Amino acid sequence: MDGGARLARPNVSNSAGGFESELFRRIAAVIEDDRTQAGRHAAELFAIELEQSRQADHDQNHKIRQERNLEMPAATH
């Protein structure tokens, strides 16, 4: 949220009915509903971020394999 405000997701230890919990539930209901514009936008952003994280993981794994391959010949001397 603007200004860095955060809402805690209601859970077993934080299940108080209060205003914050209700606000979180209502915001989540809109964001998680792909029939709303906000929900579709959130799903699109999530898909983009997920793909980028998968690509970053792939790149990182590739770099680690390359480093290990470079280290192996040096270790065999």
C-alpha cells in the first residue's frame, strides 16, 4: 500500500475479526477474482514475475554448473 503500510493475512494466530482482517479479506477477494479488472491485472503481474523468477533460477543454475566445470579440471591436478 502507499506509504509502506501492510496488512497481515488473517490466520489461526491472527484471526481476530477486526477492521484490518476484514479489509485484507475484501482486498484479497478482489485481487484473487480474475473476473475483476484488478484481479486480471494481478494475475498478469504474477505470471510475469513467476516467469522472471524461473528465468533467473535457470540462469543461476547454469552459472553454477559453469563454475563447477571450471573448478573440476583445477581440482584434478
